[in-house]
Amino acid sequence: NLSYATLRGNWYLTGWLGLLLADKDQDSYQESDATAVDGQSLDMELWSLGGEAAYGSGAAETYFSLIYEVDNDFDEIKFTTDEQPENDDDSVLLSVGWRYYGDDIIANIELSSRQEADDASETSLSTTLRIDL
């Protein structure tokens, strides 16, 4: 990842360009009970371009982020019957959230939604709470 961050008054602005590569090759093998397990291969190349704008006051900040992702090793899906899927290889992830940084506690709540993916939908709500005991 290449990242850039800057502070402008109460605004903290971050931008990045990222590349995630993964490669897995597993040979076939036989279990001790003679069950045959096929070999498998996985390749992944995911590019991302994103940014975040956070506005903070005191120990808390509210933020908005946008991430554009492109999957360069996307496996196209083809059905033998019925309508074919769009097979999008790119999408946008939008997030809005709130963070709190206290002396003994850190908290976060975030709502995210994937957009511009014709054959998939994704909405998530996540929280994090860290307490220093």
C-alpha cells in the first residue's frame, strides 16, 4: 500500500493505493482413510484506491471513506441456462463511522455498504471496543 495522510485543522485526510496479491497451490493427496483430496489452486490480484475524511474534536472523530476495488483475477461465472450474471470485477465500498480514543478505552462503530456490484450486495455494521484493564 502507498498511503498519504494530512491534517487540516480538525480534518484528518487519508488517501491510498493498494495491491493485494495471493497465490496458493496445493497438490492432491490421500487421507489416511484412503479418501482422495483433489489439488487446488488460488490466485488473487486485488487493486484498491481509496480515501478517508475524518473530522475530530477532542477524543472523538466521525469519518467517511470510499474505496474503489478491482479484482484482476476475477473468475467469470457462466450458467448453462437462464440469464447470465454481469460478472462485475469492480465495486465501491462506502463506509461511515465514529471513533473514540480515551485514556483507557478505544471504541469504534462503522456502517459499510458495497455499491456498483451488480451481482452482489454487502452491508455490514461492525464495532470494536478495547479496554485497558
